[in-house]
Amino acid sequence: MSDILCIYYSRTGSTRGAMEKIARTLGAELVELKDGVNRSGFKGWLRCGMDAMRRTCPPVAKPETKRPLADYRLVIIGSPVWAGRCSSVARSFLKQYGKELQNAAYVLLRGSEDKNEEVYDQMDLYVPCGHRAAVSLRSGSVGYAFWQEEFLRQTRDFLSGQEK
Ligand SMILES: Cc1cc2nc3c(=O)[nH]c(=O)nc-3n(C[C@H](O)[C@H](O)[C@H](O)COP(=O)(O)O)c2cc1C
């Protein structure tokens, strides 16, 4: 049973794709976050934007993980960027469970050139341990594979440093 958890929210599949690859490479458990809100189509898109701007925290279903969250050595949280913030679903998860995490890392999926790296600090507000590694990826961009590999390298470095 892995002691690394990859947990993510994805509206249109980009974050899911990135997290599937990261989980596969690290041999981590993979869990999707759901808030039960219909976010499809134009109305759904608008709702996502409003939720992000208002910092609304919709209740997320308790993630069904194999271990209690506090028992994972590293929890990697994946989220799309919405209106310069993390998705409200990821925010809800962090608000509810961020205090339980031993170590965290962030994977952001974005649509623009701007890496939105200030979102890492926003997420840290809910996570007392802060983040050990982070990456911002844009689907289809030239640097996507490079930055994803770089994130995996940072993550492996952190994990092997812990084993010493
Ligand atoms: C409501 C909304 C707001 C968004 N705001 C931003 C933004 O501020 N900056 C950005 O780079 N991308 C923004 N995006 C684009 C998404 O972050 C991007 O398409 C991402 O890859 C979607 O991930 P997903 O397929 O896992 O849902 C926004 C998308 C939505 C739906």
C-alpha cells in the first residue's frame, strides 16, 4: 500500500491526465475529488469562476483513501487554476483536511502563459506544513513534459531525503 497520495479535481480532464501520469510514475494512490456540483457547459464555467472569485468552499465528499490522510508521507494535490486561484473544490479539500497533511506538493493546470505561481502561497494558507514541491503545467505547451519531469525529480529528491 503506497504512502504517497495523489488527489485531484478536474473539470475537463487536464488535471486528471497530469495526475494519472504522476501517480503511475511514483507508484502512488490516485483519488479524485468530487463536490457534486454540475460544472459542465457555459453555466458551469461561470459557476467555477464565481466560486473561485468568492472563495466559496462547496462541501467535498470525504475522499475514500486507503489510509487516513495523516498517514501519507506525501499528499500531492492537483487542481486547475480558476480566476487566478486554485479551484474551489481543491480549496474545500485543503480547508477541511490541510491541517492533517504531513507533507504536501501541488500540481496546477492552467490555460494561459502566466504560471500563476502565487496560487501555491494561497494553498499554503490551509496547509501548515507548506509545500515541498510544486509545478504549473499548461496542456499542449512545449515545456509540459519537461516541467512534469522536473516536478517528479523534486518529489523523488524530497522522498529520498526523508529516507536518509
Ligand atoms: C472558470 C475558469 C477560470 C479559469 N481561470 C484561469 C486563469 O485565471 N488562468 C489560467 O491560466 N487558466 C484559467 N482557466 C483555465 C484552466 O485552468 C485550464 O483550462 C485547465 O487546464 C483546466 O483543467 P481541467 O481540465 O483539469 O479542469 C480557467 C478555467 C475556468 C473553467
